[in-house]
Amino acid sequence: MLSNTSKYAIRATIYLALNTRNDEKIGIRKISSDLGIPSPFLAKILQVLAKRKLLASTKGPNGGFCLAKESKKITLYDIVTVIDGNDIFHKCLISMRTCNEDLTPCPLHMAYEPIRNQVIKLFREQTIDDLAHDIKTTDRIIAL
């Protein structure tokens, strides 16, 4: 459902929530190494998030990335829409257009609409803080 780019962006944002304090920044090489994501690709993703004010970045030898706002104010919806736009939440499952029940809806529209609404609600309500807290407080093995 999510692009790899969105998955990497979510993982990196959770990583920063778990590993930075007081606006301290973590370098791209460290994040890349710890998450197993190629540095050049991850750098582009994080730059996009920084440009949209979800992350803060500093260039130079002591530079790096940190969250630009509290993790409880960053939702999965924020990240996914910055990276991939909101088409994932509104495009038809079997067509290339937006599903619209006012026109002729696709054959899956009526069955998928409640699911789509649940997914949108989940992504709008689930924060990076929620996910980071879950990782810290459970015995689950969560591979970032």
C-alpha cells in the first residue's frame, strides 16, 4: 500500500524520535547505517521532510537531522502526504482516477469506501510519538 519511500520516511522519523533529545542532530550516515537505507536515497527523503518542516536539518561536519516539532504532532498522514501526496487515500483501487460515487463509481467503490475511511482515520490519528512509545514499552521486536 505504501511506497518504499514513505516507509523509509516513517522509519527514519521514528528513529529520530527515539534517538534525539533537545534538538540534537544525527548525521545521515548514522541514520542510514542503523536503518539499512542507502545514504543518498535517505538524504533526499529527509531533505523533503525538512523542507516541509517535519524535520530540521543542519549542514556541515556537525550537521544532521532532528524532528522540527514534537513527535506527538507528526502523524503518519503528514509524512505520507509529504512524500507521496494524498492520492493513496483517494485514488480508485482499479482505475487511475479519483473514485467518485457521484459519477459512475468503480465496482469496488462501495465495498472499499468504509475501509478507505478507516485507513485515512488511522493515518491521521497515529502519531510518531505513539509508534515510538509502543517500541519503547513493548517486548515486540520492531525492526526499524
